[in-house]
Amino acid sequence: MAKKRTAKRQSRPPRVAIICDVSTGYGRDITLGATRFANLQREWELCTETIAGHAIDMLPRCDGAIVASGNPEVYDLVASRCERVVYCPVTLDVDRRPVVSVDDRAVGALAAEHLIGCGLNNFAYYGFPESSAFDRRRYEGFSATLKSYGYECSTCEFPWPPWPNRLTHNHHPQLLEWIESLPMPLGVMGVTDMQAHDLAGACLTVQIPVPERVAIVGVDDDPLLCESAWPPITSVACDFKRVGYEAAKTLKRLLMKEKLDKEEQWIRLPPRGITERQSTDIVAVNQPEVAEAIRYIREHACDPCTVKDILHVVPVGRRWLEVQFKQTLGRTPHDEINRVRMDTARRLLTQRDLSIVDIAERCGFTSAQTFSRAFTDVVGATPATYRRKRT
């Protein structure tokens, strides 16, 4: 009699959902980091249709999930449908565990160090520490670092308006009254890039020079917010891809039924660094004529402009201006023009969609050859070599 054959039933792979708000830079990066880990392991069935957070109420039951959202209802819904969840809150306080997040106190400390390094003595925090724990942690890191250097910190005394009221800018008069009441030049940390972008826009409307009078640093390094502001905003770069990757690693351990130690219940990752843009491109200047000349150079160096053009706007003697620049910046007005042009060139070279000819024209050079010679003399590498190493 023939033996009855029984096929070995294969267990299905764990079903994992990644729920992130991909309309934000941090949501996209957390998603990229988590999916990168998942694709290296090739052990999960990903619920990719829920990655964008659309139709979240249609989320099927899953073995595990990684969730980053600004909506507390999303956290509750995911927890009700997924057996094991790792939380990646950014602007929301979550009392669930485990959590993988950025170290908010380290974020605030890094912003303070950067503004102190600009030679500033006056500081403010555009955030609302009483409104949330993450905001308070960033303020604590910022203010404690300033205090360690002997500086004080002013804080905003009115709340961030709810969406969509902030689009009306009805809060700008109150914001500007606060800023103009503070001694300048002033260094301001925005709790996120949204507040930094908002402050830059408010200053622009009443022509408070940024960064000459108000230097601004944001948090998250969201390219859309930072680059769409004028001037572009310096920001603390939080390593959200690593947050997503570490969250996926933690979820794998949970799916394998490992027990996490107490210190592993909340993993805090340090920021990646500072992405410097024009909003903090400053050395503190007390001479208004020098500040105006620096502002003009920052805005017109790539037109291009000359020292003669500056003197048409700032009616002082050429020799006096050169002496003041040397004392303040350690370089001449002509050197400052070239520095701004080269810094702009470095930034543009990281954008692969721009040709060398396009960049030369945007930086005020008459030809790609002239640009290449000038760039090589300053940087020590051709524009093409510089681009290859950084993209």
C-alpha cells in the first residue's frame, strides 16, 4: 500500500505595515529607512498600499507595523490592528513603547552651538515648550547649552496657530513685535523648519535683514521648506532614514518574540549635523553700513556685482569699507563676493539636474571655462570632480 504523502505546509512571512506621512520630509525618510532594512532581509510581506497613509481605516490586520504620524488617532488605529508596533513620533508625544526617535535635547544643543559659532550674543527660541514634550526637550537642549556659555534665551509667549489659520499670517504682527523687542543681531532657533520658514517670511515682509539682524536655524532639514524660504534656511539635519532603519530592526526583534531591555524601549538617535544655508551665513556685525554691504553681497554676488556696485548702495568710502570688512570678516569686500559665488556653486553642484554651463551662468560667470578655472583655484578640484565626490 502506497504511503500517503503530506506536503509540508510553509508558514507565511510576517505581514508588516509602514504607516508614515509621506507629505513630509521626515515621513519619506522614515519610510525609506524602514523599507531599506526590509528589502535587505526579504523576510516580510509589506503592506505597501498603506505606506502613504491613504485609506488608513482599510488597514488589514498585520503582524507588525512601523508608524510615524502627526495624528494620534492613527497610532490608536494601528495599535488595534497590528500585534506589534514600533513608534517613530516626531511632533507628537506617544506614551506607547517601543519608540525610536531623534534625540530632541541633542537637536537643541546643536542648534545653540551653531548660533554661538556665528559670533552672536542674543538668542531666542521660536517654539512653544508648554505645548508638547518634544518641543520642551528641544528647548531644554537649546537653553541649557546657551546657559553653559553664559547666555540667556528669550521664548515666544503665544501659541503656534492651528492649521489652516497660520496661512493668513494673522499672527505675524505679534511675532514681529516679539522679535523687534529683542536686542539684535539675534540668533533664533525654530522648533521645526515650519517655524523657521514662518519667521523668515515675517522678517521679509517688514525688511528685517536675515541673517544680518536675525539669524535663523530650523530643524528637520526639509528641502522644500528650507529652500523655498528667503534666504534659504539653515537646519539641523535629523537622521530620519536611520530612525526608520532602527525601527525596522527593533520590529524584527519583536516579531522574533525577543524581550527588549528597558533602555531599548526608547532609542534616541543623535542628529546628523547642520546643513548650512544663507539664514545663518553671518558674523555678528554692529556697524549698520557693513551689515548692509554684506546683505547686498549675499543677494547680488551672482548677478554678478562689484565693489563699485556696493558703494552705490552703501554711501561710504571704499577704503573705509575695506578696513571694516578686514576687521569684521578677515577679508575684503571683493573676497566676500567671490566667497558667496563659490558657496553658491558648491550648493548647485549637488543638484544633478543642472549642467556645469547652467551653474556657471547662475553664479555670474561669462563661460563654463572661466567658472571652472575660478572654482579650481579656490576649491582645489574642478567642478566635475567636486560633483562626483558629493553626489
